[in-house]
Amino acid sequence: MRAFPWWAFAPPRAYIGLVNIESIRPHELFLEDRVREIMEDIRKSGVVRRPLIVDAKAMTLLDGVHRLEALRRLGASLAPVVTVDYSQVEVEGWAREYELSLDALSAIKRLAPVSVRERADGSVTVTLEGLESYYDIREFEAEGFRLRRATASPRSLRGLIVVPPRPTRELVLNAAGSGNLLPPKSTRHKTVAKKVVAPAGLTLLRDPTPGFMTILRAGRPET
């Protein structure tokens, strides 16, 4: 397969480099198992292969919450990023799969406005109403109902299938700005920046040399 340089997929006027890790504002929670997997991969390879994707204006994290948490736990003070113009990024959601039980069905119906449809295979699809239902999902999972997987389409899912409304940029930015984070796997952002591969060494991210610290100013690249 032909290899392409990182800049082949960089959006116009994008910044690709390192920023203070504390300047990045996530908008959703992470899955513990996934964070541990990524930590192990970074420990073994010594690098983070793909940069995080952030909104250039607000430093809202659009893609890479598990990498961000893994880097924090590994002691990184910097994180590799590619910035994008969020107005040019499409945001979509995920259908969510849980184990089907009377308790789970009762809980989601209690927490959120829903419409319920039974499928021929015995699965139950629950469609949520209103963007506030993302926080109902967070409460549902906090009660012990574990997310098994999430996909773009509910057709491949089985069991209790929860379909939230399509998220908006405003929902994402408000969650990041307020710190009232959405549940894990709430959003998927469609941008060519996801194709950027620019490995960054963990040693540098943990302990940058003084001369290298010229790229930060309140979390943004200097101009």
C-alpha cells in the first residue's frame, strides 16, 4: 500500500504540532478498558501514532479522548494535535448496544423520553428524543448498564439498542466548555484530518527540552 506524508491529509491552514495537554478540552467521557489498551500500546511502541483532533478556536477535543487520557496517565505534559475549523467538520452519532433485560428497558424508559420498537430477532430498539437524552444515557450507564458496542447503524446490533438523536456542534462545544461531559462514544466527527499519521515520542511528550517549548501560548500555537 502506498504511503503518504502526513501533510497529504492535513486540512487547509491546519496546525499540526504539540500543545499543552491541559489546554485540550474533552467533550465526552472515556471507556476504561480502551484507555488501558492504548496505554499498553504506547508503552510498547514508545510513540503516539496519530495526533488528537481539536477545534482550532476553543481547543475542544473532537477525536482522541482515549489517547488523551492514556497520555495523561503516562505523565505527558504535551499532546500531539491537528487543529481543524469545526464549522467544516460533520458530526454524527452512534447507535448503542446493551444487554437486553427488563431492568435495563425499565431504566431507560424511566430516564428519557423514548419510543420503543421490538424487532423480529427479539431485540428492542429504543429511540431517544431531545439532545438532553445524552445525559440520560450517561445516568443510565452510571446505574450499571454497560455499553457493549457502538456502531453507525443499529442494524448490526442485538439486544437493547439505544438510538440517540444526532448530536450537534453546539452540544459538543457546550459539553466541553461546561465540563458536563457526554457519555463515551457519543459523537463521531467526519474529517480528513483523521487520516493524518504523525508519530510523537512519549519521551518528548513527558519531558520536552526547554528549547522546544516555543509552540505554546494558552494552548494554541504561536503566531
